[in-house]
Amino acid sequence: MCGIVGYIGNENACDIIIDGLKKLEYRGYDSAGIALYKEGKIQVRKYKGRIANLEEHLKNEVFDSHVGIGHTRWATHGAPSDENAHPHTNGDSTIAIVHNGIIENFVKLREWLETEHQVTFRSETDSEVIAHLIGLYYEGDLLEAVYKATEKMEGAYAIGAIAAAEPDRIVAVRKDSPLVVGLGEDCNFIASDIPALLKHVRKIYLIENNETVLLTKDQVKIFDQNRKEVKREVFHVTWDADAAEKEGYDHFMLKEIHEQPKGIYETLTRRLDESGKIALDGISLSKEDLDRIDKVYIVACGTAYHAGLVGKYAIEKFAHIPVEVDIASEFRYRDPFVNDRTLFIAVSQSGETLDTLAALREAKKKGARILSVVNVVGSSVARESDDVFYTWAGPEIAVASTKAYTTQLVCMYLIALYMAQLKGVIAQEEYRRILEELKAVPDKLREFLKKEKSIEELAKKQYKRESAFFIGRGADVGISYEGSLKLKEVSYINSFAIAAGELKHGTIALIEQDTLVVALATQDQLYDKMLSNIQEVKARGAYVIGIAKASNREIEKQANDVIYIPDCADEVAPLLAVVPLQLLAYYIAKLRGCDIDKPKNLAKSVTVE
Ligand code: AGP
């Protein structure tokens, strides 16, 4: 997510804004910039790279400005670069803006501004459109110009804007992306997030959707979408800075588990056109290209590999193309059978995992078409791919991957449906049914997350375990692997996942009195088989936690505990089934006093062999 900070007051705006941006670094970013009013002009300094790089460039300049806006960018449109960094300005730099969010109709607006108003764009971003729109409507009143500009815009945005002709004010507006206002003595602030302001203020206005804010150094006015001034309760922040970065959650992992409905929504809906059909930006795979593909490899590591296991089911079921899923560290050394009829899909949250990058290069060398599913825009895996399909999970801070994983699953489904549609092998009814099921997941997940405390209660019964087994069938096998990895990673409990049907071929020898077995039974057509597997391990004394759809109550007769997920189609059940396992791992680890966000021996991105 991008970070926004704005200041207007009597102090040095540059220092205050830079310091505030540093408090937002935890959100992840790839470039940083600042716009300051000075002697009738707006000065902009913005660079790819860390805030320290921006400071390096600023150190030889003295900015005794008292009003400004700053930004840390998490790229969504346009790779990290100086030009794509914020703030953005209109043509004559009399307006500067910073933006967090995605302007969904920016392509149309950009074309309109270029053709109807001869605007020249300097970046590839959607955000730059905002600066030109405000500049177009500006007639001496920044608030009015922002109103008019936002009337043209669709999508999500938190915007801060300043005008050279009005150095005594900042205007901000919020729609879907977070925005807060800090209330100081003879000074006021805007920010994307409370941590940026905690050093200076504890009194905050939480800005609501479709509200516009006018700040001077001694006054803040909030207006609703009818331009009517609204009164707002002051929110008194009691958190410390560290807690504020987690927005009140105890750990980034828990915060990111709760961010999944939003991540799934954003990754999904922004790839559906007005008619609801899949429109994959950045994917140039044509029907001719696809007709030449006779095999798909999905190659990744860890959690990303587990996403590939679900992707296999989706692509084979919908697109009827054989898929092989492989871990990158093996793929790259076994001289894989790859040629120019192979589609190689690399999945990677960081886009910097060396094993995955090396496997991608190996496949490329052999002539494969490279498509990557990546969360970090402009990362190495993204840059070396023919096509990139970004997950829009936002920066994932916890080492244990959660929201990146579920958004990777969404990408797998979209790629599978997109290919099926291109090949003409899916009935329109089936295509729409699955899309409707996917669109229903965010709300179902929000509903499910309200049951979080019941899973914490389950964890209290299990956290002293020394081992655990995860079993499942069909698409639940991949979820079993992922649930097992989550538990291992954050609680250090020795956990093992296996296809349920494989238990009897040896592993069941390990099941004894009170062995914990987590049984996933979300696939309707394999439900009865799973009930048999539960009986099989119960007969040997296992303690079973079942995961099943809400309407499948039979499992209660077999399992010791059951976690129900909302009813849904088998195909999309993995998106819901993994969340109870994430929460179970989290609460068990918390009860064991583990370092959840930074587990021992682990790194967020494994850039070594
Ligand atoms: C997942 O929780 C782990 N942090 C780890 O397995 C991770 O998924 C793996 O290292 C791959 O990372 P990537 O997605 O950034 O390539």
C-alpha cells in the first residue's frame, strides 16, 4: 500500500513529512517523494528507492517550507522509477498530489486529457491523472477543483493535494483507501495511517468514505459528498507506535489474515470488465499462443508452491491442459522436459526467491513461455517474465504468508478460466457460475472471520502439542500442505501433511492415542471418503479437528471438533478452508509465546540457494 503524509503549520514541513513517511515504511514501498510550497512555487523531489535515498538528494537543499505533502509508493501501475514516484503535478506544476489506491478508469481519463486537453503525461501511473484533472478544473479554489476531479474518477483513492496559489491549505479526499487527519497546535496533518502522526498528535479525525477535507494550520473542515460540512468526533489515540503500525492487531500476521477479504476483492474485481468477463491486464497470451501450449508447469517454493497445487486442479478442470507442479529447487536440477510448447507459471510473493528465479531462467532457456504471479511490482521474477499477473494483496510483512497466498489462488482461478475461455472449452454458464462463486468469497470470508474467537478457544486445547497431521483429498491436499507449513513456521510444532488416501500406505503407523489430526473435508464429492479416513485415524486414538462446509454436519459424529466454513462451490473452497488453518497456527503460536512475525531461522524472501 502507498503511504501519504501532509503537514501545514509553523514548523519545517520537510523534516516532519520525511519523518512521518519513515513511520510508514513498514507498509512496504519502492519509491518516495515530497512536494513543498516555497516562495510561490511547488518544489517536487521524488526518487525510486528508500526514503534514505530521498534524504540524500534533499540534504544539499534548504526547504524552509511550512506546507507540503509526501508519499511512499507501492507500485501497482508502472514499475518503480523516479517518474512514476509521487507526488505528481499538473503541466505547470501549480498543483501537486499524492495518492493511495487505484483509479480504475485512468486509461479513459488519460486518453481524454491527452486528446481533448493536450495534456502531456510524464509517468505510466494511474495517479498522475488526478494531478491533471485538478489542474484542469482549478480556477483559484483547490477544494472546488478537487470536488470536480473526483466526480470524474472511479476506483479507490486517498488523495492529498496542494496548490501554488494557495499555500495556506491542503485538500484531501477519501474513497475506499484509508485517510486520517491529525489535529495539532497551530498545525494539522493528513496521513494514510496513524503511525505517521503519533510523534506529533494524539487527536485524530478518522475520515470516512466520500469525504473531502480542507485543512489550514488552525482549522480542519470535513465535507460529505454533497459538499455539506459534517462534524466528526475526535479519536484519541492511546496506541504506541508499534501497535499503531499493526492497526491495533497484535501481529502483522493476524492483521494480514484479516486483510484477505480486501486482497481477494481487489485482485479479483479489477480484472473483470463491465460485462463481468475476465480482462487480464498485462497478459498478452493469445488463443494462437495457447493452442500451441501442450503443458503447463507451475513452479514455486513454500506457500507459493502450495498455491500451485490448487492451481493445477483449476487449470486442468477448466482449461483441460495438463499441469505439472514442482518445487523450484528440484525443477532447476532435473533437466525438466520443457520446450516452446510449455507455459511456465512462476508464483512468488516477493518475486526475489532465488530458486524460483533460477527455475524461471532454466525454463526460459529451453524456450518456454513465462507467466509469473507476483506480489511485488517490478521484482526480478516480474521483470524476467513474458507476462506478469500481479496479486494485489499489498505489502506482506509477516514472514508467514497468508494474504499473498489467497490472492495467488485467485490468480490461479482467473488464469484457468481465462485460458478455458480462450480455448472455448468452458460453457458460459459454468464460467459465470465460478466467477459468481469467487465474487462471493470476500463477504463469506468476512463472515467467517467473526468466528475468530472460537478458533482461539480450539488453540487453547492444542498449543502444547509436539506434533500434528493434516490430511485432505483433492484440492484439500494443497490446503493440508499449506496449513501444515503455517503451523510449523510460526509455532515450531512438528507438522506433517499427506493425502488422506495415502495414510494407509505407511504413515498411519504414526497415529496413536491423542495424535492431533486436522482433516479437511470441504470437497463434496470426496466428503464420504474423508469421513472414512477420519474414522480410520479415530480408530487408532487420534484427536480430530475437522474442517467442513456449514451444511455438511455429518462430520460432527466423527470428529472431536469441527470448524465450519461458509457453504460454497468445491472449486473455491480452498480460499475459505485455508483461513481457519492460518488462525489455528497463529493462536497456537501466540499461546506458545513464539516470535510470530519473525520466526526463527526464516526470512521473508529467500534470496539464497
Ligand atoms: C511461507 O509462509 C514462507 N514464508 C515461505 O515458504 C515462502 O512462501 C517461500 O519462501 C516462497 O516465497 P516467495 O513467495 O516470495 O517466492
